[in-house]
Amino acid sequence: MERRVLGVVRTLTALDRLLDVLPLLADDMRVETRFAVAAGSEFAANLTEQLHLTGAQVVDWETALGKDFDFAVSPSGNGPLHELEMPVLTLPHGAGHNKLRATESGVAAEVSGLSRTQLVHEDRVVPAVVGLSHPSQLAQLRSQCPEAAPRAEVIGDPCYARLRASLPMREQYRSALAGDRELVVVASTWGPESLFARWGDLPKRLTAELPDHRIALVLHPNIWQKYESLQLETWLSTALHNDLILVPRLRKWQAALVAADVVITDHGSLALYAAALGKPLLLAAFGNTEVVPNSPMALLGARARRLDPTADIRPQVEAATPLPDHQQLADLTFETNPHERLRGLIYRHLELPEPPWPARPEPVELFTPR
């Protein structure tokens, strides 16, 4: 082993993002990866346990601060990253930078992940590299934190690349989840403007009114962390009795999205992934006050059909269509060849030659519900 990489996680969402980066180091026994939890998030409960469940090698934060690591990757600019003694790469927390920075009282007028509040500590830019998923985000960064702009690098989105690589096998994913039935995926971000907060009984209505479909519910990891499975299953009791698939909290939503015939969602990252993939899409909620104006997410919100809770659901689901000009939205959100870009960046900072095999996205893992 010649180099050691540290994966920094503050939430389950961060862990989910990092697990799309780890395959870039596959088969290279020169590089070892360990993980550490950066304290400070209200959604960090049981995070170390979740890391262990993935089979990760976990170190405590004090160990991470030492000189045992050559490079760190964090899908967030939050937390005590300034304490680390190695170069740090920050990645977008979701599908680009489309949300305003959350605060205890609501949101700030700052782009989450690109704000000076997150990237600068005591007048020092903390990340060695600020990873962007699209060139358009450079203008956002220059506006939000101009001193960090020289450290920006466009890397694309490995998660989106893996979803696209999975599409040719969509029927296999759908068969594993729904058999020969059509699959409706309901996906909720977290917070007071989310689908789950605004329309929590939608899964119950869908399973009752569409018994010939299979309904799958994807909840943001922060919802899982806040309420845990017993409470969620209690709230969803009737829907689960009616054959609802409650998609596990980590690494299974990707297969559900690939398999989906229709996606009903809100302003979470999964909406952008679904729209960019050309999935028929309906919005059951949309937090306009949380979305960055003129961002790809704002464009999605302006173009997508809304699900009317006062009308019959079946005809609305059956009439769902892909977002108009969805390829344009994809082109505005994701840069191409993220695996090549990101692997090259990591190995440059590790000061190692890249492996001779190509860096390309692998399809996401199949998911068969219990």
C-alpha cells in the first residue's frame, strides 16, 4: 500500500455519494480507503454503525487528523474539514448545486456547497479542490466565494453516469422489483416543503387506487435518520399492507429509479436524475423557497407537470410524460465522462500514475425487495 485516502461523511447522504467514488479505486492495491465521521450534523445518529454495515474501515476523527492520509474526499463543505492536514476534495452533495444553504431557521441566500460560509475558515479556503458537476456552476462559485474559484474543477456526476449505464438493463431491474407490473416510484427529499411532509398519505392512496401497479417509496436518508424504521413503518402501515415497497435507506434507490415507469417526486436530487434520464415525471410538492433561482432544479419546477391531490390519481399517473426538453436539462446539469475526470484528479493528488484499465461507470446494483 502506497497511499491512503480518507472518506469524510457527516450524513448517510454523504456516504451514499462516496460509495459512487470508491469504484474509481477498484483493483488498485496501491491505494487504501478509510472513513471518518465529521461531527456536527443533526442527522449523524448511528452513522458509524452504518459505515460498519457497509464493511468500511472506520477511524475516529482524531486519527483522521494525523498525517496517515494523503487525500480526503468529502461530499460536503460542512464540518471541521479545516482540521484535516491533507488536501481535501469537496463534491456536490446531490445532483449539482440547486438548493440554498439550510440554516436552523430556514435557508440562507447562499448556494449550498458553494457558499463562503462552507468553503472558507478564518480567511483560508479549505478545500484543495472544489468539485463541480457542470461548468455553469463556476459562475455560481465566483459569485458566492470568488477566492475558491481558482480551486474549482469540473468533474461531472458519477452517480448519474452509473444510472445511465444501467438503463439498457431496465427490464431486469423492473422485473426484480415489480415482476410484470408497472412500477411507480415515489421519492421525497427532507424538510417541511418535501413530498413526505406535505403529502405523507400519498403512498397509501397510490397503493389503494393503483392495485395493479407496484408502488415503491424512496425517502431521503435524513428522514430515516430522524424517525427510524419503526416510526416510518407505523406511519406507512396500510400502504405496506397493500404491498408498498419501502426502499431501504442506502444504495437501493438507484435500482428503483432505473426500474421506474413513472416517478412522483419533489425538489430533491432524485427529481433531476429522473428528469435527465427521461422518466415520466410528476411533482407532488416543490419547495420553491429552497431552490436556487435559475438553476436546473428551478427549470425542472417550471416545466414539470403537477400531481393534483384533489383529482383522481390513476389518469394523472397514466398521462405522465417525460419533462419537455429533458435532454437539454441533462446537458445543463451534468458534464460528461465523470469517471475519467474524477479518477484523473484523485491520482494527480496522490502523485501516482493512473491504472492502465479504463475508468468507466458500472451499472448500479440490482434490488429485489424482501
